[in-house]
Amino acid sequence: MFFSGISDEAGQDIASQVRAHQELGWKYMELRVVDGVNIATVPDRDFEAVYGAVTEADLGVSCFSSAIANWARPITSDFELDKADLLRAIPRMHRFGTPFIRVMSYPNDSEHPVDEAYWRRESIKRMKYLAHMAEDGGVVLVHENCSGWGGLSAENSTILLGEVGSPALKVVYDTGNPVTYGQNGWEYYQRVLPDIVYVHIKDARKIDGKDHYCMCGDGDGYVKDIVGDLLHRGYEGGFSIEPHLEAIIHTGQKADNAEALYQSYTAYGRRLMEIVAEVASA
């Protein structure tokens, strides 16, 4: 088992992201956005700067957190964007020795919604294509239980993986997302457990119908239960934090204070380490 985290929640610049993981004593980080641009789409020169900063700090990259099929790309969006992102990402993942790239499975179009049958069919079709690209490229897509047809329920997640039928499509389970989507996190986790290869640690509560993100273990995401269950099963993958305390990328919420963002991230990381130590000894 190892710790990691979606590093832009510690700071926008790569120096802050690296520093946070060094302070925590971690060996891995999960790259998503650097200076406002996703790691799959930054210009080559900027990617080289990121690569240099991370490797010089003797850090590894556990996952690329891509925008492929995510909350900003509905099922009606141009599929060429996703293919291009994955094509650019694969050689960059090889440079870092990164096995996983996070994807979702296309939300419906809020302005021009399609019917459920088309949404399902098109989502599966696109994911099959991307999984074949991933297989050929020697990487693994990890589908997050988040925005998209496959994230509507644990059943949809298992249908998606079953229909795609590729060893290059697995699950990154996010502990906080079921809370915000009105699902039972423990039931969802148990259903997709056989396909989990990576975990995002997030926690939240619903208060008067609104999402309130909180320190891991303090919400309704079954964080302690899930971490403990995985460890007792011999889980050897990553626990990657995504605090959402000072900044929330999908809502556009940005941190007002860079130091507060950084401190919230490192505090979250330390809390996760405490939880792991607690449940591992139980």
C-alpha cells in the first residue's frame, strides 16, 4: 500500500505540489493540473519542466488524472478530444512509469439530453475504443465512480466494465462521490470491489441537500471501513487524497489563499495516515 494525492489540491505550481508530498514523506503524487492546464495537454516544454521537477525530487507519479469523459465532456461532446488526450498521455505516462490514467464515462448533456439507451450505448462504445488504445499503449484506464453513465450506480459500473471486457479498464473507487450522488458508499464499494485497483480518498456529508466536504473519516463516505477492509484483504495499491476543502475543480471553486490550500492538503494527508495506522492495527 502507498499514499498519493491529486497534487493540484496542494497548489497550482509544480513546486508547491512537489513540496507538499515531500513534507508528507510520500513517494508518489497524482498529476492532474499544473498552472491551470491538465497534464495530458500541457505543451511539451512545460511537460519537460514538470517531469524534471518531479523526478529530481525522487517522486513517482501513481496516476494521470485526465479530463477524458469527465464532467465537462458530455456524451454529445467531440470524441476526438478524448482520443487525442489519451494519445498524448500514453508516452508521458511511460516517461514517468505511471500505470493508470483516470477517466469517467460521459455525463448526459444537460442542455440537450439524449435518451438513456443512446447514452448507455454510446458511452460503452467510446470506452471500448479508449480501452483498446490503452491496451495497445500498455496503460490502464481507471474508471471513477463519478460523472458519467457508468457512475450512475454500481450496477452501471459493472455493466460498463463487463461490456468493454478489457484488462485495460479497471476501477478507481472514490469514497466521497457516493455521498454527493445520493448513493450508499459501502454497497457501491462492495459491488465494484473485484475491479478496484486504485482509490481516491474524499469525504462529505449532505446537509440540507447541499454537499459539504470534510476531513477524511468525518463524513458519510465509509472511509475508515473501506480503508480497513481493503488493507485486511491485502490491498497493495494507492490511497490518493482529493480533499476538496479549499478548492473544488468541478465547481470552479478556487482557493483564496495559496497557503491555506497547501496546509489543508498536508493536514488531510496526515489524517489519512492516522486512519491507516488505526485500522491496520485493529
